[in-house]
Amino acid sequence: MDKPLQQRLILHLETLACRDPDRRRAALEQVLAAEGLAFTLQEEDPSVKLPRGVRNYLVEPGEAASKRPGLLLCAHYDAAFGSLGVNDNAASLCILVTLAKALAGEGAAVKFAFFDGEESGFSGSRLYVSRMDKQTLAGVINLDMCGYGDSLVICGRGHEKSALFRPFCRKAFLEPFSGQVVRFLPKGDESSFARTRIPVLSMAMVPRWDISYLKALATYGEGFLGRPPEFDMMLGQMEVVTTMHGGFRDGLEWIQPEAMETVYRYLEAVVHSLENGQAGKRFSCFPGLPHTL
């Protein structure tokens, strides 16, 4: 593992992990400014005084890159009431901020969105979808709970078979990241894109024994007709659940920088592959990945 990279990934973690929603917004603005990342505010209604109004932070690519359809990488910055929100979802914010900084000079057609309101009905991502230009987006990857565990899990609810994401969901691509595709992850901001026909993936890090629970939970389907009590019982048994919403691992000391690095490396590989037109070809921009995809 790359220790200097891990140090960069956790540099702003303590700043972003705070219970007060206003302080959390201010902290995100502070971090983006510190990294030299210009952002645009997207507000539900600028006349509504905070903290009630929805506020998204958007980091766009350069002018030349913005003229071609690109990838949107997103994560929510709000936290459940009373939670530090370290793994849910400050760790993901740190990953995206670090990646945005690294890509800033590369001219990559990648957009970054930091959504408000995920914990209150996905209000931030719904606002984004209501105003976005679909022609500018090739696909969306949503990060949620990416700082704890040894296994990368990806859920596309069918989108993992899309032309865009299929190469990156193959076993050969995922193996170096200890990753696999699962059929169930709890709904997050990716659900706001459901009716747009834009391919969307959600991703998280979990301890490997939690994957058996995810596979069992997938057998209950989408829950359109409701779910039995056993569903919530199984969900509550997952170890990663203890890192969220005030659980006993909802603290800075439980974050694993190596987990964050795994997610960062996967996203870096996806972006570089797309930018270099290497999807479906021999992939070489990630060391140790000699597979033909």
C-alpha cells in the first residue's frame, strides 16, 4: 500500500467529520478551497436560509473537457443526526477530493458532486437530477461508506452490464481491488438517477464476511411489496453498520486508510481507462493489472 497516498486521503478527514450540519458545510468549503478546487453552489432556493435549504457543491472539469460527455463521481456530505459521519460519509468525500485534485491538470472529462440531504430522502441528488443536462453525462458512480473493510462491493442493479461499466465490473478488473459485484446495496443517491437511463454504479467497502449478508438481502428483491422483519435483522447484523449513524465504530479511530486507498485506486483506474480509450483492451495504467479485459 502507498503510505503517502493514504496520508493524503485522510488529511481532511477530521475536518469533515463533525456533527453540526452547518459546520460540516463550512468544512467542505474549507477543504475544497484548501485543495484549490473551484466549486459551484447548487441551491434549492437561495432565498431559503440555511440550514433548511438544500446545498450541493459541484466541481466541474475544464472547459475543453466539459464539452464531451463525462463521468460523474459523487458522494453525500451530510450525516445522520448526532453522527460524526466519519465513514458515512466523510471518508468518501476525502477520496473524491484527493482524486479531483490529482485529475485537475489532466483535462479529464470527470465531474464531481458533493450532495446534501442523502439522509433526508436524497434531496440533494434529486435536485441535481432535476437540473442536469443528461447529454453531458456518460455515467455516474456514487460512493457511500468507503472507509472501513477489506472488500470493494459494486452494485449497478443491471447497469454493471452496460457498455460503459461492463469492463470495470469484470472479475479480472476487480480482483486486484478485492472487489466483486453484488446485487444489493442499501439505496443511496444513485437511486435519484433511476429514471434517467444513465448507467449508474454504487460502491462501498465492507468486511468480507458482510458480503454473505448482502447476498442474502438481495434475495428479497427491491421491496416494492414490503420486506419481512428478517430483512432489517440481517441488515443490522452487518459489521459495517456499526460505523454509521452513531454506532460504536462511528469514530475517526475506526477508519482504515487502506480501504480508502482501494476505492481511490479503482476509481483512478476507471477514469484513466476511459480517458485513454482502453476499456475492453489491454489495461496497463494500474501497476500489477496485466489482464486483458
